[in-house]
Amino acid sequence: MSLRMPYAPLQQSEIRVARETSENGLTRTLYVLETPFGYRRVAALWRSAEARAPSPLILWVHWYEPESHDSNRSQFEAEAQELASAGASCLTVETLWSDPDFFIKRTQADDLRASVEEAVNLRRFLDLLRMTPHADPSRVAVVGHDFGGMYAVLAGIDDGRPTHYVIMAAAPRFSDWYLYFPKLEGEGRRAFVQEMDGIDPIKHVAGLSPAPLFFQFADADPHVPRERAEEFFAAAREPKEMQWYSAGHGLNEAARADRLRWLRNMLRLT
């Protein structure tokens, strides 16, 4: 399958507003989007109710940790609200892995197709962000944790709109995850690694340049050991930076503080 799946920009007719609420100076709009693939996805947009000036845009793509309550678009809600209060338009999104059982229901036969579809879906979430009032297309960040970081790279390959990326505890290759289950051995395993090789983030992260990249990794992460993290970082081009944290795969409060500080600085938020 070609990485460059035909991409059709999101149309207004494919967007439905499900709910809009306001609290503490913020407006939250819940959207339901039609995908080109016959299913729907939900996203929540957070904006300052008083926003008038050109607004930077941030797409937040959550992690997969089925034992955690925030293995869904709620993971970044607090961060989205904080930066929306500072003037950004922030979109938290539903993904392929928002279903806690997604990993055990999928098969390796589906992984390539589903991955390329997900890259298209993330690009269409960027379309939605660009449609927001007072959007500033010169300041567009994507923040992704775990699968979120990997698919952010995949989506960014063919989409030059993001100007900044935060990549959190992401593995360099999809086979690092997708061979956990179901188990494959021998020729089947080799064939799967080869099939996914063409879309592995490590093969494409250099193509995100000149967008600045901020990598965050944990020194006690069982899924992304130091050698994988260092290899991934080395494949990226400047401008880039990397921080390590005394934490597990979920990172910690220090990582959160650094991430928000970096975004505020790079996007020129108050």
C-alpha cells in the first residue's frame, strides 16, 4: 500500500457540531467528523471565549495505555484548557486506539491500512483547526504521546502545515508495538517488519524539518528503551531537542511543565 493515500480535505458538510459549552472563559465545541473510510470521529475544540487576535493552533494526540483512565482524548484536556486560556485554539481528538480493546481486536493484516487511514484522519483534524475563527496558520503545533507521537510523524510527512512538534515517549518503528500481539515468528514476522518499514516514523522524521521538534523520553520506559529513543532522535534533523525524565512510559509532571513551557515559547503565547 502506498503511504500517499489519496487525501481529500475536510468539507463543511462532513462536520457536525454535537455540543457547545462555555465555562471559566473558555468555549468547548464537540464535533463529530465523517471520515473518508465510513466511520466517524469525535474531537473537542477549546478556545478562549474572548479570542480575537490570530490564534496559534495545537492538535493533541493521546497515548495508548488501556489500564489508564486517560488513554483517550481526555489525556490532554487540562493542557489544552491551559493553553486555550493563553490564546491558542486546541483540539483533542479521538483516534484508532481510543478504544481500550483496540490492540487485541486488531491483526497485523490490518495494521498498514489502518495506519495510513489514521494519518489521513489526523490531517483532516488539522483541516478542522484551520477552519476555526482567527486561526494563525504560521503557528501550528502537534503534540503526540506514544502512538500519538508516531502517527503525528506519519501525518506530517505529507502535510507541511505543522510548524512545531512535541513527540513524547514514541517508538521509532510500528513493529516495536504491533509485534507484541498477536505473536509472529519466523518468515511471518520478517514479512510484517518489511511491510511496515515504509511507514516507520524513523524513516520519515527527518522530513518534518524545518519544524522544530521537542522529544520527551523516560529513563524507566519498558517500551521505548534508551537505545531506541536515541536512534529516533538521531534520525531527526535540526532544530531539535530532547529531554529525559525519571519516569515510566507515562512521563511525569516535570515533562508536562517542560512541554507547556516549550509550546508557550515557540508559539509566542502569553
